[in-house]
Amino acid sequence: MHGIVGWGSYVPRFRIKVEDIAGQWGADAAAFKRGLLLQEKTVPGLDEDTITISVAAAKYAIARAGIDPREIGCCYIGSESHPYAVKPSGTVVIDAIGAGPECHVADFEFACKAGTEAMFVAYSHVKSGVMRYALGIGADTSQGAPGDALEYTASAGGTAYIMGGENVAAEIVDTYSFTSDTPDFWRREGEFYPRHAGRFTGEPAYFHHVLGATRGMLEKSGLEPADFRFAVFHMPNGKFPLKAGKEAGFRQEQLEQGWVVNLMGNTYSGSSPTGLAACLDVAEPGDRILVTSFGSGAGSDSFVIRCTDRIKEIQKKAPATRDQLADRRIYLDYGKYVAYRGKIRMNQL
Amino acid sequence: MISPRYHREIPQRYRLEAGRCADCGEIHFPPRAVCRKCGARESTTVVLPNRGKVVTCTVVDIPPAEFDDQKPYVNAIVELENGVRLTCMVAEAPPDAVDIGTEVELIFRRLRCGREWEVLQYGYKARVV
């Protein structure tokens, strides 16, 4: 049996409410809240980035796994906001958590799917037996252009998973990927903000791939939606994952626990991994969880996960995702928000 | 800070690695080549606990230019659970949230961005528990 031996989510404390963004642009906040099913989003602190978020999440994952970090054989970080253009985020992370230097490191990119890519490869390494433990992280400090619809959702956070074959808390039973060339959302080299194709990001992109991967996963595993306690779908906004879940045959109560987007926003590469963590935080032995990510460009990874008896032993060894969402929120106004996100031009030092 | 010095200090800044004197057991943070208590030159590496209390603190209203966007912020001397003291910035805290005795944890944060072409620098800060 191979799968998750430890997980950890990190949620920044700063928030901005939909009303504060809409008020700045003369937009109808109530309409945005209804349309996106979202109240507020996380904002990274001035001293936070994908690296610091990854370190915090990885430390929580190590605490749950109860392992010596030097036994981690690889560290893969999926993000579209790596702080460096040339220098892997993972080099800093492994030295901060004490996993180096005997550790394979790479940064992954695939829009919002990069986190599950990192999980997928980490899982494959332990399943093949080439290493004892493998670390896969999805983290982002995503950006939306001022006034763009993305500004209401693009947020910050991340989740780390340690995969292994001993003391497995949640077995990865099966995986499935579904990918095609679909230009729904992109950012070319040197551009600060991403571009998107508006409504084209819906049916041909998000729903085609999320439903394609989910249905493929169910068919491959021989399972039905009713066999799962929880299901998590990538959360670009509040509405899409609920619609995709219902179209795939899942009930509202299966979707709610991992649906963190209304309080967190879209954490891009950290989105579906963080939804999964919120489910693992409360799961019982024997519970099955289905997770399907989505990355623009476009593709989806789907996982069938089954919790073991060990899950109850490690849930309380690190902060739960939803506790962090509720804990010590610090609200920013729009002026502070744009300063925190580097959206205004300041005097050079 | 130039890259070679930053690189040398990674063990202490990233992982809170201190030196324990092999003779008298005194803990030095950052590590020292010679024990300040007994003069011994041998030491072993120990990792400091990441929880402690504020011994004293000050509010920085007029910081160096590169920290101007973070003002006002709090700098504190923190005594960790094993008695070792260190100085650091307190993240996320409005000045009135930090006082003598405030319980804090040490967290990993970006310390300096510098100019666009410079290396990013990371290390520990405190955060109110």
C-alpha cells in the first residue's frame, strides 16, 4: 500500500473581502458574491511567497508523518508563482525543512494543476520503490489584474503531501490524467498578469477536463459517486466545482467539506490539494475521497484515495485547514491590498 | 547581504541550528568557534525550539528604506523555551499586539527582497501565537 503519510496546509492570515474589491471598481459586490459564490480571499503577507508557504505546509506535513526529513528523497513544488525565474523554489524549501542535500528537487508548472502534478510524481516514486518518502507541494501567491474578474478570486496558500509506503494514512488507490491543448488561460514570458479567454474557460476548458478526468477515474476504478464520502474539484470560483460535482453525480454534502474557496479564494496550484487536506482533517478510516484538479492549458489529474486507521492518529498533529481559515484573520482594505501584492509602482530604493 | 555570507548563515537562519559547547554545554546562537563561557573550541549542533516569549520589543516607525513598506513593525528580543535569546522582526503584528511576555513562535519568512537582480533572503521571524 502506498499513499499519503502526512499532509499539511498553510493559509495566510491576511484577507480581503469581495466588497472591498468591488467598491474600488464601482462593481456590484452582491452580484460578484452571487456569481462567484465567494466572500473573501487570502492575501500573502509582504514577507510571504510560494517558498515560505511551501516551507510552512511541509513542516506541518512532516509533523503529521512523524518522519526524519532527511528520509525524504524528493521535493517537487507545483506553482505558477515561483519567486525566481531561474533558481528552483525547492532548493530553499529542502534546506529550510532539513531534507537536503540528498534530495531530488524540481519545480513544476501547469497553471493550477502543478500541485497535483507534484503529488502524482511523488506518489509514483514511492510506488516504484526508488525512495522511501517523497514530498509533493502545491502552493501559489496568484495574481489577477486590477479590475479583472480574477482579482476577486486569485489568492494565496498551499498544501504539502508526503508520500510513502509505511504508516500510510490515506492510500492512493488509483490515478487518472486527462490533458489536451486548450488555450483558455495563459501568461507569456515577461508578462506580469495572466490573460484568460473569458467564458471559454468554462465548458471547453474546466468542465471538459474536470469531468473527463473524473468520469475516466470512476470508470477505471470501477467505483460510483456514492462510494465516496468526499469529492474535491479544483476551485477557480465557488460555482464551478459545485456544478462539476453535481454533473459527475455527487451530492452537495459530499462536496462541502473540501469546498474551501468561499473563504480562501482560488489558490491555484494549492486549490484542490488544500480542499483534499480539509477532507483528510476530518476523515474516518475507510472513507474514500475523490480529487480532481484542473490546470489551464489544459488538463486534470484525478485521484481515488481511501483513508486507513492511521488517519485518526495524525489528524491533530498539525493545524487543520478550516481552523486556519477561521483563525486570526487580518482584513486589508483595497489600498493595503494593492501594496501587499506589488500592484502599484513605488519609488525605487 | 552578499550571497556567500547569506549561504554560510543558512543553517542558523533557516533551521535555527545553534552550537552547544562540548565542554560546558553553553548554547551559542549563532554558533561560535570559541565558547564565550569556557573558551573551548569544540561544539555540537543543536536545533533550537521554535517557541518563546518576548523579552523586550520596540516599534520601528522609520525603518531602512527597503523595509519602508512594512512600517510600523515590531522588532523583538525573544527568549526561547530553552533560554536562548535572539533578535527578530515580529510578522503580521500591529505594534499594540506585542509586549513583554507575549508568546510567539518562530516562522520561516522572506527577510529581504532587495532589487530585482538580487538574491532573495529568507530566515526566521516571530509570530504571535
